[in-house]
Amino acid sequence: MTLAGQQLGHYQLLRLIGKGGMGEVYLAQDTRLPRRVAVKVIHCDHQPYPDAKTSQQAERLFQREMKALSLLDHPHILNFYDFNEEQTAQGSLIYMVMPYRPEGSLVDWLLRHGSLLLPLQDVSALITQAASVLQHAHDQQIVHQDVKPSNFLVRINPDTPTHPDLFLVDFGIAKIFSATSLTNQSVRGTAVYMAPEQWCSEPVAATDQYALAIMAYQLLTGQLPFQGRTQQIMYQHLTVSPSPPSQYNAQLTAAIDAVILRALAKKAEERFPTIKAFALALQQALVYSDLHATLEISSLEAEQGGQHVVTLADQRQVTVTIPPNVQHGQCLQLKDLGMPYYEHGPCGPLLLTLHIVQAQASTTPSKSNVADLLPTTSDVDIRFSALTTPFMPAPALEPLMLSGAVPAAFAAPTIYARNTIYARMQLLTPQTLLLSLIVLLLIINSFVVGSVISNIAANNIHATATAQTIANNNATVQAIITHNNTTATAVARATAASLAANAQPYQILGTLVWVDRLNKANKWHKGSNTDWGGRCQFVHGTFQITQSPTDKLFPCNERTKYSNFVFEVKMRINQGDCGGLTIRDSNDSSGRDYLLEVCQDGYYRFYKYTSNNHSMALKSGKAPAINRGTGQLNVIAVVANGSNFDMYINAQKIDTATDSAYSRGTLGLLASASAKLTTVAYQDARLWMI
């Protein structure tokens, strides 16, 4: 039965505004002062509690909350004005009078905001406020035990319009530690926010840190790390490691992951030493940036590789390994050698740019001589097993045929895709090498016949032997190719059998057939073309593609041909302009394929190449889903289904193209340099067959 209309002391109860396990909350008018207040009421007997035990428990929790509040004095705690006990027709009532916050709770504010996802700095500001008040409670030997968004009331602050002021409420189940306190075996709290030790009735100060980290996870990703029924949630809290927040929000960095996951450690002693330290670490992680350094090396070191001791800006000395055959301006991503994500935390990567002393700049070939460019093969397996097209052909761009309105950025002459000769490179296949050898032998044979008639017989014998050798080599190459194809098919079938239950996130049914971490030779292999200025190599656990001269792209292909599929890969442009992928490549000298280019300035382009010298843009534009700038992680994907191509960035669909020219071909990854040396690192490639 509602108490609205009644008066308790000098407070006129106006209407019921909340109801919970401990009682009811009414909006009331203070009859002595011109203010409205919130009055929390519990019934000591009769309704709403069916028995004396429940009534006594509610009274005990109510008294605990008042005791906790009396010990605390902090600007972000919603304290109380008054309390009393009064006899009414409904029985004995205990009530507590508090300030009224008409804006409601943080949950109400987020709903009005329209999204659980907030800008990172706003999340940091809210967590900092919450940590400040909880640290104050911990300093007074009080553990709240029910930290969650609905237990923070808000007040709009015009000085900080993007986030409100927070006020912590509901200390009813708080644990107050004292020399005379007794152990309480009751398990209380809200399941999705409860730390493992709280499920065992052993709360400590780090219990609130765990709950606040859950709340931060929710604000950063829009979802909770653990979900399900109560028993399932309890099991996950006790045994399951949460997914990194960046898995659900690509804007989040490894530094933020490290902070949140430490605060969510299963053991309380493995979390941050205080909840204030957690909030400070989160602030530091939000402004963390990778450490950049430059190292001068000689031409000999660039060719052979080696080790160097580098003194960084913070006076640390680190030993770095330089792989062989690096290029001038190439950027190496060295894991764990950079700055700490937060004070005393793990370190991020060091981005080391190499400067080769007295390096000679490469000459960009013109459009007319692109077809005459021959690659070097010093880094390619001489057994030919790595020469089954590890790179894909790429023609020079004609002026693009864009449909619809052209964004201003594309109209500027600095956008090379419209006005600059844009060349692509291709390594020779084994069949092309054999054909070249035969042509060379024919030329030599003709010269010898015309010059020394008397040696015709000997030359014929020699030519016959050489031809037999070429035939044998051809048979060997074909055997190797057949063996590789057979092995790849077996691996694909085994992978499909073991991973068929894994669904892909791109709104179309498909079966996962392989996953390549891209940390060693598997689907992709290393290779280079020094004349062209491009290189593919495995560097510190990633597949790194570098293109040195500008107005060129350098692609590296996987070997198998596919028709209808979903292809996804994680991409990070460490320096330069653009990365991307190719699909349905013809895998021959014609250069026919489709190419998705994603650039660090936020633009994308989807091309169709009809030959090594002709291309057209099927789609182009600027996508907010692209994380802009160098060093940013973007998950790029294409769904190729018949003549339809859906493009995704960070799980968001950005565009669709339609074209039926090519129905089958290989996959590729690329680095595209429009204005400066470009280095792109790839990880975690996945393929689903449709």
C-alpha cells in the first residue's frame, strides 16, 4: 500500500519514485524548507514483509546504510539530511531523508544519451569520479559490494556537459570492517558485477575494483563481459577469462585492454593495489601512444641484418634485432620494447624507423616501361615451391570512372588515384621462368648456328640435352605444385572439419575453412622485389608488407583460388598511406582482379583491374568506421557472393559493389604508397566458404 499523501515528520510524501528489497523511496516536500527531498522508508512490521525475519533483516540493512553514511564525507556520496522512526496506521516506519536528484541514475542518463558507448575521455571521467568516492570508503574500512551504474545518481554539470557528476548510493549491503566485526556468510550483490571472492562471502576492497572494471567494460564496449543465468554468470566469474574489450570496440587499444583485464583478475591480489590506482592506470592508457625512434644503419647491415643497442628517449637501452634485406625508411614494430601502457605496467611496441646511411633512392618506372620491369628473386625459395605467385599483378591506373558525387578530398590533385601513374608488380611464375629459359636457349642456339657452322652437330646434341633437362625441371616443378595443392587441400579439409561450428559475423551463412595467424609462413610467404621497392616478410609476429617508392602498390598473394567466401584480416598501417586486400585474382600475367584499398585518412576504394594497365573504381568514399591515423587497428573484410561484394570495416558494412567479370581467383594483401613509404602489418586472417 502506497504512503503517498501521508506526512512523516515535516516531510509530505508526494509520490512513489522507487522500490527495492530494502523498502520504498518517495519524492517528498520539506514543509520547513523550500526544497524537495527523497525519503527512503522501510516497514518494521506488517506489510510489505511477510514475516518477522524479513522485517528484521531490512531494518538491519537500513541501519547499516546509515552507519556507513555517517562515517563518510565525500562530494560524490549522496549523504542524508535526517532520519527517524514513526508509528503510523500501517505500523512502525523507519525513514531516511536524502537529497533528491531528478536526473535519476547513470542508467537513466545513458538511456537519454541514446547509447551505452561514450567517448573514451568521458568514460575516464566517470570512472575517476566513481573510483574517488570508493577509495574514500575503502580508507574508512568500508566495502560497498554493489557497485553498478544504477547505484550512481547523476547531476548535470554545465561545466562538463559531456558527462554528469556522480553520487554513490545504496550502502545497505556494505561491509564495515572493524576489530569487533563478525564474519557474515551471506552472499549479496548484483550477479553480473560480483567478483569471484564475493561469491564466496569474502569481499575485500579489490571487490569494488572488480565491479567498477565491469562497469568500465560496459561503458567502453556496450555490453557486459559475462552474461546468462545466475549460475552461468557465477561460473564465468569464477573460471572464465573475459574477452579483451577491443574485441567489441576496435577503437580500444592494447593499453586499455591491459588495464581492464588486470582489474578483472580472478585473484584479488593480482588486481591493482587500490581502486584509485586502477582509475589512474585507465587515464594513462587512454592517452598512451606507441614509442617511435629512428636508427641509422649501414648498407651492409641493411642487407645482412644484425643487432643494435638503442638508447630511447627515457634513457632505457634496448637490444633490437634488424632482419636482413630491410629498406630505407622501413618501420619495424618491436613488441614489448616501447613505453609502459601505464605506470609499472606492461610495455607496448617500439616503432623503429630505419635510416640507411647513403641509401640511394629508387627510380619509379614510368607507365611505358612497367611491363619491362623484372623482379629479383633473391629472397624466394629456389626450389620454386614459394614461386607459385606469392605476389599479385597490379596495373597502372587510368583516370577513375567515379559514379555519383565526388567527395572534395577525391577532387584534389594530391589524391594519386585520379591523376598519377599507378603501377603494380608481379613475380615470375615457374611456367614463365621455364618459357624464358627456352627462349634464351633458342636465341643462343641461333647465334651459334649463324657464327660457327662447323659446330652444328655439337650444338644440336647440347640443345637436346638442355631441353631434356628443362623437361625434367618442369616435371619437378609440376610435381612440387601438385604436392603443395594436395597438402593445402588436406589442411583445408581438416580445418573445416574442426572449425565448422564457428560462425562468422557478416550476416551470411558460411563455414570457417582456415585461420592464419600470419606470424609465420603458412598461407602467405615472404618475398621481395628490390627494383620495385616492395617486400613481404614476417616481422615480430606479423606479416609486414612494405612499399618504398611512391605511386606504387606491392601485393602478396595466398595460393588457392576461391569463388564465394568471406575473407577477414586485421590490418595496422604503421606508416604511410594505405593497405587493403585483393580477391578473385587471375593469378597470371593478365592482372585481372578486384582490390579493396583502405587508407589511414579514412577513405576507401574498391577497384576492378581489367589488365596490368587498366582499372576502374567501382566504389569509393569516406567511412566513419575506419580508425584513422597510423598505428590504428582496423579489421577489414569482404563478402564475395556471386556478383555482389559487401565491404566491412570493424564489423560495420561500409559499401556494396556489383560486378560479374571475375568469378574465381586467389586472395592477396597489399601496401599502397601514394605519397610516402608505406608499411602495413597484418594479423589473424580468416576465410569462410559460402
